[in-house]
Amino acid sequence: MKTKKGANILSASLGYWEKLAEEYYLRQVNAPESPLKSLIQIGVAVGAINMILCTIMKEYGAAFACLLACCMLLAANFLRLYNREIVAKWLVIISFNAGVMIVSYCVGLRSGVYMYFFPVIFAMIFLIDTKITKELVISEIATIACFGFTFIIAPYATTNTSLSGLEYIYNFRINLAISLVLTGLVAYSILKTLNKKEEDLLGEKSLGDTIFNTSLDAIFIIDLESQLIADCNKRAIELFGINTKKGMFSTPITELLGEAAATRLKAFSPANFTSHSPWFGNMEFSAKDETPIYAYTNIVLFEHQRRRYAKISILDITEVRIAEVETLKAKERAERAAKVKSRFLSNMSHELRTPLNAIIGSTNILHQESHLESQRQMLDVLKHSSEHMLELVNDILDYSKLEADKMELNNVPFNLSELLLKIVGLFKSPVTNKNLSLKYDFEAVKGYVVMGDEMRLHQVLNNLLSNAIKFTEEGMVMVQVQVLMKRSSNITMRFSVKDSGIGIAPEKLHRIFDKFYQTDAETTRKYGGSGLGLAISQYIVQKMGGEMKVESTPGQGSTFSFTITMPIEATKYSYIEEPVEKFEDLQGVRILVAEDNPVNMMIVKRFLAKWNAEVVEAVNGLEALGHFSNQKFDLLLVDLEMPELDGAGVVSRIRKMGSAVPIIAFTAAVYDHMQADLIDKGFNDFIPKPFRPDDLREKIIHYVNRFRVKIA
Ligand code: ADP
């Protein structure tokens, strides 16, 4: 039992040593070459030789000392392999010195073993450091002390009488030869190490120089104390057009880099020199030949050999800057061109409006007056085409505003539900013509008078509704306004227009609000349109502070919606409608029409006469004033642009007379803030040309009613 246990312990310990030996071997094989390793190897070899020599000389004490020194060196090697370099180093020094001292003591000075101190003195340098350090001085002093001490304690010759004089001589020669060879070897190794270090240093310097000179930044090193340029790289010479590097040395910084750089450097306070963070930014310099250099510059401070320096790195961005300026110029040019284009479009649309007014007006008259049944279809075509053309002209005008982001919204009070009802009213007949059902729900906003741009809101809803009807073949179209939040001063509403039409494919939905975008050629062919309506509507809604959204399923229909917040006009907020005397006919209503264009005058007159109003005409502002001072009128329809005296002049004089007669501007010009501007000038409202007869009649009735209630 005991033997089995003993065998187990033995095999376990054998296993342990085996593992240790294997690990030692692996470390030994993989350890990098080092001076310490070479010294240990040489030391063990010399110790072994000496051990043999001493054994031959029958100096067993000395042989034992050699053996001990060898063991200590092997132990030092072990420590070295296990990352105890420093302890190993000192153990090597001790074993060298102690070994030489003891062997000299045993074999006597005559055998010349003390000569091993010479290679040891060199080996110290090799072992500790090639530079003079405290460590090296201590170890050198200790070795020289051991050398001296050896001469004090060691006898001249050994007491061993069997050694002949000749053996001593051989012994001395062998030791002399070995120590000389060793000294030579160690000295050679020291030289080699020094050379290698120098090469490394030179290599590092040349790498630094290469990096310095291949940098794309022009680099200047400035001596901060003297404010002179201490060094610069190749790029700096190129960029600044300096002839030679030498010529640049000791140049004052202001001379080459200018005042700005000098001021920047002075801004670095010397007090907290090391804690300064680098400065970077754009700076302008000028080369020797006065060429301007625009540069991205950074300045870093550093200390070298107790002197303070600044490194200025200059990255030339002149070309980028020129490109920037060019881009800016191109942008300005493009903006100017866009302005010209926008002005042209705006003028054109105004110019187009005047003849269109004549066409639409005449068509309307023909439509409403007796005509042959066979002419009806042609009249319908004429009416629809001219209205379509007017829509396009309006879209182009809006598009030019959108392009230049120049659309301004009005901010005047209007009755929301009245507007919505009016819009729905406009679409009743197209809906009936297509056999669709038109549903609407404005209950939530009934009676609200809000502040905003009535015309633009009308335009957006008009566009959504006409699209909904256009793209729906059967089913319904629905307009709804929901109140999402009502506060004392404003109201947030969601407007939506839903249809059961053709819908839009999901992959096309995200492009639907792009300018000129139409889902496909087939749709364009079938339904027409300019592809501008939604882009303009989205733009208007965004201007109102909302965002147009669309949900759609192909074949099932689409819902376009937007949410906007509008201020509530408190003073006009009314739940109860004012009782007014309604009249459909304009019998007994006296209207002064001031209009210089005979076609327009003819059209207006024809309508007014049709509604039985009494019309007095004036072809310019002065004539209008003349009529006004001699006669009584219920309402004035005044063109804005007239010879002699324009519309605004007429109104201003009438208001100065203290008259509150309703005056409606009649104009082909459409401009931003028009409604507010006209109200400011004293008008009550405006009718854009070409006009819808119903709009004109409604406005006349509305203002005449109010005027009559007031003066009653
Ligand atoms: P237009 O109708 O003049 O072509 P819009 O900007 O109003 O221009 O509309 C762009 C495109 O969006 C239309 O051509 C059509 O393809 C699609 N679209 C707009 N509204 C609807 C709708 N309610 N149902 C289906 N498609 C629609």
C-alpha cells in the first residue's frame, strides 16, 4: 500500500519536473537574443573551462567555485527566462566577480585568473547600459573593488606543491589568452550595439524628416522666444515661393507669415504654455510673389531641449475657396435667372389673364343667354377649355412663386364653414355629371371665423376635390373637417378629402407631391393635368404650418389630409347669423363700374344688366369720381389699372369724402397680400379677373346688404 502511494508521489513529481523542463526548454528556444543571454553563455563556457583546468591542477576548491559560479549563471538564465531580467543581471555580476575572486584566491595570483576582471569590466557596460548610468557606475566600482580586493586576499601562489612552475606558466597563458579573447569579444559586441543604436537613431530621424517633408501641409517651426522661423518643410518652400531654406531661417515671422499669424502666436500666453490647446481656423497668407494663399491652419505649441516652439501647419485651400466663390457666384446667377424667370412667368400670367377674361366672360354670357341647342355643346367645350386654361395660368404663377419660395399668405378673417360650403357648391354639378355622391361634414367648424388666407385654403381644397372627382369613376367623394384641439385663441383642424377612385400604387406615393409628377403616362393621357396641383397645395399647406399626407390603396381610393392651426378672430366669432334682407335679383341696385377695357366693361355690364342692376359706366378714374359726386350708388366696381386716375386713387378720394359705400376692386393682377393691401387702401374686397359670374353676384349681394343694414 505504502509502496503504491510512494510510486504515485514519484510519478507525480516526475510529471511535474518533466512539465517544468519542457516549459524551460520552450522558453529557452523562443527567448529573443540579448546581451545577457550571450554573457551567460560565455560565462558558463569560461567557468567550465576553468573548472576543468582547476581539476587538472588538483585545485578542487577552485573547481568547486567554478562549478558554483556556473550554477549561479544557470540560475540567472532561469530567472531571465521567467521575466526577472533585473535580478538575473545582478546575479550574473555577482557570480562573475565572486567566481573570479574565489578562484584567484584558490589558485593564487600567479595563475592569472584575475585577468578575467578585464572582460568583466567591459561586460558590465554591455550588461547594464551603453550610457553612463548610476547603475553602471555602482557595478563598475564594485567590480574594480573586487579586483583590488583579490590582490589583497589572494596569495601569489597556491599551497598545492604538486604544481610545477611550467604548469603555472601554461595556466597563466591560457587564462591570459581567454581573457584577451573575451575582452575583445565584449568590446566588439559593445561597438556593434552602439553602431546599431546610432543606425536606429538615424533611421528614426530620417523617417521623421521624410514625414516632415512629404506632408501636404506647409509646416513652419517658430522659435517663440525670438519670434523667428526655425525650420520649415519642403511644401512650405514650394507654397511660399521661398528660394532656399537657408534664406528663410531667422526670418521674422511677420515678414513671411504676416501680422495675423504673429498676433495669433502672441495670443498664446507663456504662463500656461503646456496646457494650451491647439488653435485651428482659416487664415490668409501671401506668397513671396504676393499670390494670396487661403489656408486651413493649425498651431500647436511644444518644447524641445528647453526651448519653446510653435508648429504652424498650413493646408492650402485656395482652390477650394475659389470653387466656393465660383459656386456662390453661380448660385447668385441662378437666383437672378430664377427671379427673371419668375417675373416673366408672373407677367405672362397677367398678360394671359386679360384675354382669358374676355373669352371666359363672353362664353359665360353666351351660355346664359338664349342660344341654339346645337351650339350648347360647343359652348360647353369653350367654357371648360378656357377655365382649364385659366387654372393652368394660375398654376404657372403659383409655381413661379414656389420655385422662388416667394409665396406670402394673407391673414384676414373669414368664415370657415361658409368657405367650405362654397367650395362644395362648386363641385355639385361635376359630381352629379359623373354619377358620384358628394358627402361633407363641417359641423365641427360651423360658425368659426378664423384668420388666414381664404383664397389659398380654397385653392388647396379645390385642388384636392377636383383631383378626387377626376380620379374617381364610381362611388363617392367626401370632404371632412375635424377639430383636433380648440384653444381660446386658435383652433387645430384636420382637413381631409377622401375618394373611392383609382388610388395610387404604394411605390409612387412618396413622389406624389413632386413638381410635375404624374403617376403614369396612361393616367396623364386619360385625365390630363399639369402635375403641379399637389406640389403647389403641399407648398401652401407647409406655408400654413402643416404637412399634406396621403393614404391610398390602388383600386379602392385615396385620402389626402392636412392638419393646420388657425387663429380664431374673436370679435367676429358668431353663432347667430345676422338677419338680412335677402334678394336674389339686383333690381334697384345702382352700381358704378369703372373699367377702361371695353371688352371687360361689356362683359360686366351684360351680367349686371341680366341681374337687373342699374349700371353707370366710367372709362377712367376721374370720370368715375365725377359720377360718384353727382349720383348715389349702392356699390362701386373699380378696375385697379386705369388711365388718368387709377383704382386706388379713386378709392382714396371717395374715402376722404367720408363715404362708406362698398367698393370692390376688379383686377387681373394677382399679388401677395393682395386682400390685406386692398383693404388697407380702402377697398372692401376684390374680384380677380377672369371672374365667375356667381362670385360677382354673391359679393355684390353681400356688400349691398351690409351697407343697407348699416345706413338703415
Ligand atoms: P395633376 O392632377 O394636374 O396631374 P396633381 O399634382 O394634382 O397634378 O396630381 C399629380 C398626380 O397624382 C396625378 O397625375 C395623379 O396621378 C395623382 N393623383 C392625385 N390625386 C389623386 C387621387 N385622388 N387619386 C388618384 N391619383 C391621384
